[in-house]
Amino acid sequence: MWNLPNILTFSRIVAIPVIVGLMFLPLPLGNWLAFTVYTYACITDFFDGYLARAWHQQSAFGRFLDPIADKLLVAGVLLMLVATDSVTGLTILPAAIILFREILVSGLREFLAEVQVRVPVTILAKWKTAIQMLALGFLVVGAAGPDFGPVSTAEIGIIGLWVAAVLTVGTGYDYLKAGIRHITESDT
């Protein structure tokens, strides 16, 4: 149960309250410290799965814990970005869409696991996750980050958040369609 991939996944969960706490610190120190821990969490998200497959250490515990860690990280950071006014106004909409999809997919995965159906992660969902993680990183740095020509770090994060939300709708629809098909089959 406690192999290196699972330890990395668990450490990602432990990192979440640290990120949240650091986001309360004043600019720029808090932003950069939170970004550092957030970056660690994103790196562990890649390596826990990669190492589990490469070292043949995939486990039921890892399959259970990894998506929970991912969703907790995204939800925690999104909620803090709204709480600290890093995400305001209409930009709360893509944040809400992303949170909604995370909850929807969690519920669908739980149901589908009960009927012993696995829905594989699509390439589009992987792109969504990558863009979402990058966007959140830019938003965590926010005003403390450099400008990229006429565009600020926060603006890049906001654009990325909107792109991730659009991809979220597409991938959420795919999961929902597969889930509803199995739900109706189970009911008949």
C-alpha cells in the first residue's frame, strides 16, 4: 500500500493546506511560496502515476487516492483564488464550471465503479488537466509575477482558466454520456 507512488499522491494531499495557508501571506512572498508548493503538487501528480506504471506498483489504493488528491488540489486552489480576490467577476464562472465537473465526474466514477465499469481518461481530459494546472499556477503567482509583454501573469491564468473550462465542458459531457448510458442499462 505505501509504495513511493502512493506516498507521492498522499504528499499531494498534505500539500493542499500548506498551499492554502501560504496564499494568505502578503504579496509577493506568499504567492511565490504557494506557487512553489503548488508546483511540487503538480509534479507529484505526474510522477505518482508514471512511477506506478513504470515500476508495476499500480494499486487499488493508488487508483482510489489519486483522483481524490487531484480534485482536492484543484478545488482548494480555486476556492482560495476566489477567497483572495485573485479570481473575481465573470471569471468565477469558469472556476465554478471546473468545480462542478470535478464533482460530477467523481459521482459518475463512484457509480460506475459500483457497476464495475471503468471510463478511461481521454487525451482531451489530459490536455484539460495540463492547461488547468498551468492556469492555476499563473493565477497563484498572480500580481507577483512578471508581465509577458502586454499580458500579465494573472491575465494568462485567466485565459487558461477559460480554456480549461471549455475543455472541462467537453470532457464532462463525454463522462456524463458514458455514465448515463450505463445508468440506463442498469435500470433496465
